[in-house]
Amino acid sequence: SYGHNMLLYPLSEMVSPENEGVFFEHAHRLTGMFVGLTSLIMVFCVWKWSASKCIRGLGTTIFILVCLQGILGGLRVTELNLWFGVVHGVVGQLIFTLFVCLAAMFSVNWNSGARVTDKKDARWALLLCIAMVLQLLLGAVYRHMIGDEALAPKATHVLYTHILVACLVLIFAVITGIRCMQREVPLLKKLGLSLHILVLLQMLLGGGALVVIIVSKGENHPLYEVIVTTLHQANGALLLAASFVTYTYVLRLKK
């Protein structure tokens, strides 16, 4: 923080022309601190007010991952290692996903008592989750490779694999969504519809991101490229969380 206290870093310096990008990086760091504080309060509440070993275990896992994420974030700044950045990006989205799953376990629908899904529902939902994690990893590798002069020429193969896995995600999401919407549980119908909406939006954003990257070749990245690629990444996090929550409920409601 250039000699300043981390929490008292002046906003005027964060947005000054000579410190280009500092605002986004330091705001990201402060938000990370807030996530850390939230996870600390969360794990205390889980152990105090929940007797479920599963919920306690998940809450503790989230807290450990958040601590690991803080270490990775620091190493990413001090070591400038590309692979630290890849792992940091992947773990961040997994933490978000686990937080959403934990919230689902505390919802009123968790103890509904319904048993309407079967092994095939669980199998398709699991395939979707696996494909989404692989897709997340490929996306993180590609983003960091294109930012490295030595690795950028090799990133094309990663991009093609990313597109191929996207087709698998589309197939798994559509099938899982259809199977969920066929069940006589309103929550599953909503989750199935959410999967369809999010995966369609993700395909549109992915295609748009590919087009703007091809059009705007060069070192300077225009604002519209930043917006489209960031939306693609953010919606990917929502789709990842929706996939895992769907799998969680499918297992919970399995006969």
C-alpha cells in the first residue's frame, strides 16, 4: 500500500493518473478482507447454532479456503506468479459456490421431506458440476496465459478446449434442467429454469467475449471488451453456484 495503512489508503492516490489500476486492485483487496470477516462470523455461527456435522464441516471448509485465498492473493502480488493467479481465481469462485450451498442448507426447503429425484438426476447434475469446474479452470488458465508474452501464443489450444467443454456444459445443463422441471417440487422447477437461463446467457456472453477479443487485437483493451469478458466470468460464477446447488438439492430429495 505504498507505506500507508491498508485500511486508510487515501482514495485520492487510488484514483490518481500515475497509479493506474490501483483503485481496482486495492478495492479487490479490501473486499477480500470483508469476505474474510464474513467467513469468520459465519463459521462461529455455524458451530454455535447448527448441530449438523455436514453443515459444520462445510462451514469450516469455507473458512479454511478463505484463509488460503488470502495467502494466495498476497503471493500473487509479491511473487507475480501466473499459476498463483490461476489458483486464486478458481478458489475464489469455489468459495462463492460453497457459500451459496451453505445458504441452501439453511433454507426452509432443505427439510421439506420430499423424495422425488433418482440416481439419473444425480448423475446428470454431477456431470454438470464436473464440467463446470473444468470449464472454470480452463477459463482461468486462458485469461492468465494471454497476459503473458511467452505463453500467449500457446493459449489458443486452451481456448479451443474451453469452447469444447462449453458445449458439454450446455448439454448437461439443458438435460439437468429438464429433469428438474419434470419433478413435482416448485424449488426444483425453479432451479431447472435457472440453469437454462444462465447457461443460455453464458453462451451468448462467451460468444460475445470471443468476438470482441478477435476484433480488438492489440495491447490496449477497450472498455467494451473488459465489460463483456467480466460479465462472462461473473455469470459463469452464478452458473457454477446454480449447478452445485441443484446437485445438492437433487441428492437431498433423492428417493
